Amino acid sequence: MAGHWIEWEKGLVRKPEVMRIARTLQCTPQHAAACCMMVWEWAEDVTENGVIPGLTAADVSFAAGVEGIGEAMIAAGWLLETGDAVVLPNWERHNGEPAKRRMLDALRKRVQRREDKHRTLDGRASD
């Protein structure tokens, strides 16, 4: 619901949770990370707060098109079943409008600092 992109965190493939998911799915960590992205991409379309009422881990697997990913994410702690919903813990940290706004603001600041540094270096070179 928050734009047409989702964050791929640097080092995602090497996270212990991804390693556990890969082991459960019997695939490479790269494939497991991509499968998680499929879940998060789907979830962006159906929730604003990381809570998806009326679904199970099996439903998440079906929706993402990846057999067993919901159950593997539960085993890794990246998905919870409450009995009447599935929950993506820490959703607000990486997804939704506030998270995307923070990421874009941080990117703008990095670019601005880089431009300021180049201007300073260019000024020194012309002196």
C-alpha cells in the first residue's frame, strides 16, 4: 500500500533467519531471500500494519506462490500466527509509508553530503 517498491536490506541473504528459511525450504539463501521478498511484496498490497486477519501461514505461502514459505518464516520468527490472523513482526521498521519516507530522507541526506563534499573539494582545487 506504500508505493511501488520495497526495501532489500543489504546483507539480507546472510541473515541467520534467511539461512534457517533456506534450510527449511531446501534451497539457497539467495532463493530464500527472494521468497521472503515475494511475501513482503504481497503483504504490502494487503496490510498497512503487518496484521493480516483471517489467514494462516499456508495462506501466505499460497498468496506468495512459494510452497512452505509461510511456515518457514514462522520457524525463523519472521511471521506469527495468532489464531485469527498472521502478523509480520517489525512491519513498521521496513514497510509502509513512514519507513519509506525515512529511507528516502536518509538517501537524500547522503546525496546532499556527497554533493557538499564535492563542492568543497572543487573549491579547493580552484584556489
